[in-house]
Amino acid sequence: MAKATPDLSYCGREVRKYDNDRFLTCLFAPAERRESLFALYAFNLEIAKTREVVTEPVLGQMRLQFWRDGLDKVYEGAAVPKHAVMEPLAAAVREGGLSRALFDRLIDAREADLDDTPPANLSCLVNYAEVTGAPLVQLALEILGAKDAEAAEAGRQAGIGYALAGIARAVPFHARQHRQLLPADRMAAHGAKQGDLFELRSTPELRPVVREVAEAAREHLAKARALRRAVPRSALSALLPAVLAGLHLDALAREGDDPFAARVLMPHPLRHAKLAWAALRGRF
């Protein structure tokens, strides 16, 4: 496993601080591809935090339009705006020949994030997980040279699974923002109350809702793993977040699907070793 250098780029530092799961997976990527991955993941951080940093939807739309306009410049071969993430992202796009459509899906998904209406059902939540998670994994695979259809499908399934696991784990984080990403129909079916959620109360009625989301995450991760042989070892790091998703889901299950349990909120103490073992075996 490659070691993190003390002179990380701006993008590397941002990813290490705010998306440490993916930062760790980057350490298993070929050294010459690592900065491109850092740029991609830093871009994702920039658009993903839009809902958190704006006070009005129109401001969020303006923020996301900056990235659309910047990507227009990138794909036109024009000079891009001076920005600590945009410039290295442009280099990554041009070096890797990355698909514009995947970037558009990610940005469009974050614009939909500006609407706080909870997903109506589990299918809607899976669709949300797909548009926010799958294109990111597929772009990482492209950076690592895996651009065929089977690899893209493995990335799609892994992206959905990782995103769903993250949603289950982030219930308290979203609740503090008075946001509910758990399916409204499952909340009603189990008698879980949004008011309790927003008051950060862990209730027995909430846990089966979280369990259903976690089960859906496991199903998609299993589908991704069934396509393992379609992904070359050189591109494995793009799919290693699935390992960490599995650890998050296991921790949640051990705590009775209580997303407010202290152990669920803590980083897994063996995640470095688990990633290294998975990378050594060529699995995720």
C-alpha cells in the first residue's frame, strides 16, 4: 500500500479531511492516477455540500451552474475559471477522457437535493442513491482505465450500495438539518415519526425503516461483487468504498439498526486493515 505524502495537494487535503473513506481507497490506486481521483472526489465534495451551504435554492442553483459552466470550458478546450478544484479537475478530465454525461448526472442530482421533500418510497430512495453515487464510481473507474459496460455496471451497483449505506449511517446528520432521506411510506408503515427524528430521538419504530434501507444497500453491493471479474485490478480502488460500506452496515446491524448508536457513528477501528486485505485479494 502506498503511503500518504506530507505534501498533499489541495484536493488531496480536502478529500482526506471531508471524505476520508474515499481518501483511503485512493492510496490503493496507481500513483500516477491518484491526483485525478483526488480532483474528482474534491469536485464531488463541492457539489454535495451545496444544500448545506446555501440559504435559498436559487443560490444553490447558481453554485451548481458554476460547475456546469466550468465543465463546458473543459470540454470545449477553453481556459477554465481559476479555482482550486476546477483546474485539477480539468486536467483529470482531459487526461482520462472522462464522460461529460456522468458529470451532468451528478450535478443534476445535487440540484434535486435543494428540495427537502423526503423520498416517497424505497424505489425513489434507490433512484436518489443511483444518481448521487453511481456516476462518481463510474468516473473513478474511467480514470483508472476501466471503461467497458460490465465495469460500468459494477460501478453503478457499488455506487448505489455505498450511497444507501451512507444514507442509513447519516440519519442523525440529516436530522440535525431537519432533512429526512428515509422513505416516507416505510416511515408511515412502521409508525416512525418525523418529529422524533428531528428531535434526534432513537425510537423502536425507526429501526425497521433503517433496516430496510440497509438491506437494499447489501443487495446492490452483492450485485456489484458478482461482477468483480469484469474490473481489472488496476481499477479496484474505485470499488473499494464497497468494503467500507460493508463495515458500516455490519456496525449498524450489531447495534440493532439504531443509527444513533455511538458505535455506528464512529469510524471502524480496522478499516485500514480491511481495505488492505481486500486490495491484496483483489476483492471489494
